[in-house]
Amino acid sequence: VDIPAPRPGKHDILLKVLACGLCRTDLHIIDGELSAPKLPLVLGHQIVGRVAELGDGVEGMNLGDRIGVPWLGSTCGTCRFCVSSRENLCDHPEFTGYTRDGGLAEMAVADYRYCFPIPDSFGNVEAAPLLCAGFIGYRSMRLAGADAKTIGIYGFGSAAHLVTQVAQFQGRDVFAFTRPGDDASQAFARELGAVWAGSVDEQPPELLDAAIIFAPAGELVPQALKVLRKGGTVVCGGIHMSDIPSFRYSLLWEERSIQSVANLTRADGQELLELAAQIPIHTHCMTGSLHEAPEMLDRIRRGDIQGSAVVTFN
Ligand SMILES: [Zn+2]
Ligand SMILES: [Zn+2]
């Protein structure tokens, strides 16, 4: 539909959108699994755009700068979480493409204090998936533990293909778990450096230090516990997951733990962008126009994309 161009308020920048990544979270919003969206809503929370106008109070940004907008749109700055370096858990947050309009449109506004300059080494399309898949993937791996040398990844989509490259760079071994029979994703995982790839119901050749689940399937939690060593952590990296089935206590026993990941902090984003340029991360993307976004989202639902999906604007 055609809607009026957004106007920048205080602390906002108006962006001419260049590219916007698609994410499984967009499907959770469409499907009503995340139940409090602004409506009507412009989706999209991995925005790469050029600054076209500066709202009041914007400092340190100039017209024409290339800027990335992530999921965390703003925080209150005063709650117990904000004042203890846990702004990802803010009591009064705003989220891009959920409680604020996002970037699946020619123009978008964003609070500049939550945006990131895009490193020059990344093209518009290549940068977009870093802004959620990259940030959340990175936070998930950090929560898996600095000493986790062997990491299982369940669901080999956008976040997994980025986090695998970070893991490798940090000297960790990745074991990729895909839907049974998904040979293409397993081959893709090996191509990116996974030391082993198999299906979610397979046992890897050794027990692992940690597992990260990106697929929104609760039944993977007990599956992942089964492949962990003593003291290992299962990290649930998605914003929504189907119910976790009950399981024997012995799977959790010996100080295994289950940890969810909520949103991101600006520090996560800063660290990941620096790492991404240093490694450098190669994002594998399929692209399409805004009109093709619904079909691309369907492909994400079917697991029919290797890497990330990005909508481009001319
Ligand atoms: Zn996302
Ligand atoms: Zn807060």
C-alpha cells in the first residue's frame, strides 16, 4: 500500500532505505505469535539506509551517512535493566518493525542513538543480515560461554551461517544440525567450515560444550541436551519457540542449563560489526524487490533459502 512518508521526530533520523533484511521474527509477527505489534505496521528490522534528514537533537551523524537500524529501536534508559548494562531486557523498549515502523518501505525513521554506522567494507545487501541475524547470533554464542570450544547449531539459516564464521574465527568447532534430509543445508554448513553436519535426530561424533537453537521448534531443546557434555548450555536464540516437551531430569542433570536470548544491546551490535569487518564475514544473500518480499518470507518459512534474504530498493 501507499502510506505517507514518515517524519523524523526528536532524536530521529529519516533514512532512504537501501536494503532491508528479512527475518524469522517477521513471520512470528505476521502469524500473531508475537502479539503486540503496532498496527498497521511496516515490518523489517535489518535496515541499511542513507540519512536523508536529521531530526532535532541528532548529533554526530550527517546527511548521506550510511546507517544500520537493528531490532532494538529504543529503551527507557532508567529501568533496573537499562542501568545495569542489560538494556536488551528494558521494561519499556521499542522494537523496529514491531512497535515502530520498520524498513520494508522506501523511507524509514529511527532513533539515531540505537543505530550503527555500516563499515565501508560491506555492501548494502551484505550488511543487512548482520543487523539481526548477526547481532542475535553473536549474543547467542557469547551466552554459550567463552570456553565452549565445540558448538552445535540447530537450524542452519541466516543467523547460523554468520555465527559459524565468527565461531571459526574464534577457534571453535561448529556442528550443524538441519532438518532430516536437508542435504543442501548440510553441504552449505560444511562449505562454511562446520566440522560436522547432520540431521537434528543424529548424534554427533562427540559430546559438545554448547548448542544454539535457531529453529523455533521446542522439541529441539531435549534433543540438544542429549548432545551436551556435563556443564554444557543449550542457548535458545529465537524470539519465539513452540512448546518444549517434558523430558527426563537426567538430561539436565550434571549442571547442564537452558538459556534464552532476548533482543540485543548496543554493545553486542558494536562488537559484532567490528568482528564482521575484521574476519571478514561473508554474508550469502538472495535478494528481491519489495513486491517479492511475501514470496521470500514464504521461502524462509519453508527453510528454502541458503543464508539470508534481503529486500533491495533502488
Ligand atoms: Zn530478526
Ligand atoms: Zn529500560
